[in-house]
Amino acid sequence: MNRYFFLSALILPVVTFMPSCEEFNPSSGEPKEIVLNKKAAEIIEADQQFAFELFSEVCSMSEETNIMISPLSVSYALGMTFNGAVGETLDAFYDVLHFGELTAPEVNESYKDLMNQLIHLDDRVEFSIANSIWYREGYTVLDSFISINQTYFDAGINELDFSDPNAVKIINDWIEDKTNDKIQDMLDYIPPDAVMYLINAIYFNAKWKYEFDKDDTHMGNFFLKNGSTHRTDFMKVSGGFNYTSNDDFKAVELPYGDSTFSMVVLLPAEDLPVDSLVRKMDVTHWTAWFEPSAPMKVQVELPKFTYKFKDLLNVPLINLGLGIAFSEGADFSKINGYGGLFISRVIHQTFIDVQEEGTEAAAATIVELRETSSLDPDPIIFRADRPFLYVIKENSTGAILFMGKVGKPEYE
């Protein structure tokens, strides 16, 4: 396969393209593909590891609940912030996002190119990406920083009185509007020394290409990590799906719409804990795992599930090497011309609903910048652990939109 059809965490790291169900059904049309220029493909290929690294870090601090992240959302929010970084802080962004030797204009062009193509890829899938920057009323922001993020991220620029009691609601209302009300009450408060919020919001709503028949949904046992049994609804569908099996897991790919997007469900081998599978997930393994994937007749039984997840990503990002950006040594002087700023919080919130007709998912990421006069205390760490994984991706590039694992699926 042409290496330039890969897509990454920059936008989102990665998966090799697995042949879609159209190949099993010759009468189906071919799904659209994202075509990237050489430089965009290089940055995507170089950065595709980010999604797996971030997911592994988040999962390493999780136990006994369901989690979900959107590497795409985190990447876009960090991408806007990247445009304000200088010196060692900029180096840290290059390292964590794996930008390599690529220039800032090449990075920004790749973000723009990907966003423009993703949102117009499948008429049967509702998919949107929105970006915005909010800064404290009267605070100096360089025109160059605003212009770059408007040009490449289509970011809405908003000057806001952060002391206004309605300021939190105004920002939350924007997030709710861009996620079809699925991400609510995300920002809890605005600290007195906060000067800027860089926000990404993603919304995804797609019907399965081959819907599960509600009449076939039945109660069944789901076995939890601790050995106990949980009763839940299982959906069932039979058809030609891409299927992969090896010593580590079995996997099936469920397409949406015209097969431009799909969900890959990975069920670990009985003797392999799901966390062990997560630790093995990297670009090399992912590519090798799915090279032999082929369409086969498969009966799929999948639990219905819906949940929300919210967490601070400070610790995972610091562990990946972005610590300087969270410290008094940060240099974001390309934002205001003189620096004195640091990232105080990266807030991430997601929502997913998987049922017989399809999948609705949303995510938002907030990067909060504060002045270095005072630092946040250590963030609260949310820990979770669960027995199966799922990935929602765009197929022509392998861009991962959402990643998660489910340990106790429930649906109301």
C-alpha cells in the first residue's frame, strides 16, 4: 500500500488500511480515500505513534470502569498551542507529537488538509471538527498567533471577560453546540490567572453499514476482570466482515455508511489481560496485526454500551515528555510576545453511544493557559480498567478518531 495514504496523530495516529466489506461484496461501491501530499504524509507517518502512546498512558492509570479518548481532538488542541511555543518548549511538542524534521508550516498545512478532507468524506456520516481560542479581555495576543490558527485550524477567536459569572457558561455552550449537546459542563471554573483557552470539539454520528436487528438483541453474560458476571444486552449481526485472529486477540471490523469509517473491536485471548494487549499496541504491532485481515463470514455479538468519560491529561502528557510546557520554564512567547505562560490543565471529555442503528460519539479538549505567577496543585488522577477495546477510524488513512475499552457495558 502507498505509504502516503497513512494518517497520524497529528491528526491521528494510525492504523494500516484494512480492506473493507465492499471487497467481500463486489456489488458495493468503493469508499472515498483521503489523498495526502508527500510532506503531509511524512508528518502523519512520523506522528502516528502518538495515539497509541497517549492511550497507553491514560489506560495505565485506569481501573474498574470504562474510558475513552479522542487522540484526534487532543492533537488538534495541542496543534494550536504548538504555534505559540518557542525554544525547549517547542522541542517538547516536536518530540511528543513526533514531528521530526518537519517545519511548522508543514505541520499546520497537514492539520488543515486533514480537517478539510475528513469532514467531507462520507455523506452518510455526520462528522464535524471545530476549533476556538478564548482569551481574557484586554490581554495582549500577537496577531501572528491568531492569524496562524485562523488560517490552518479555522479557529474562532473570542475575547471574553473571564471575571464575568457567565464566562464558564459561554465557553461550555460553545462546546455543547459543536458536539450536539453530548459534551456538557466541561469547564468547571476559570482561575483568576487564566489567560487563554484553546479548544477542539469533534462530533461523529454514523449508522452501521449493516445494522443490528433489534429483534435479535438479547440478554447475556459479560465476564468482568474480577471474575464476576454482569448481565447486559448483546446485539447480533451476521455478514461479511474483515476478520483477524492471532495468538493475542480476535478482531472484527464493522463499517459505517459507505465504509469510509469503521469500528474495529479487539477481543483479547482468554489468557491475555486486556491491559497487556494495550501495552503491545504500537505502530509496528498494529500494522503487522492487520496485514492478514480478510473478509469472512462472521456472526458478531457486541454489547450495547453508552458512557461518558472526563479526565485531566496533564500526567499522561507530562509522562510522554511535555513536562516543560506545564512548568514555569515554559516558553509560549509566540502567543503574547514575552512569555510568562504555562499549560495549567488539559481537560478531555468524551461521549459514546453504541447501539443497533449505529454509533454517536463526541469529544472535546481544552488547553488552559495561565500566567506563571501561580501553579496548579497536582491533578486528580482518575483510574480505570476494562476487558475489551475499540477503535473508530477513517479507513483510507487509518486516522483514529476515538479509542476506548469497555469493562462494564451498561445501557439505559
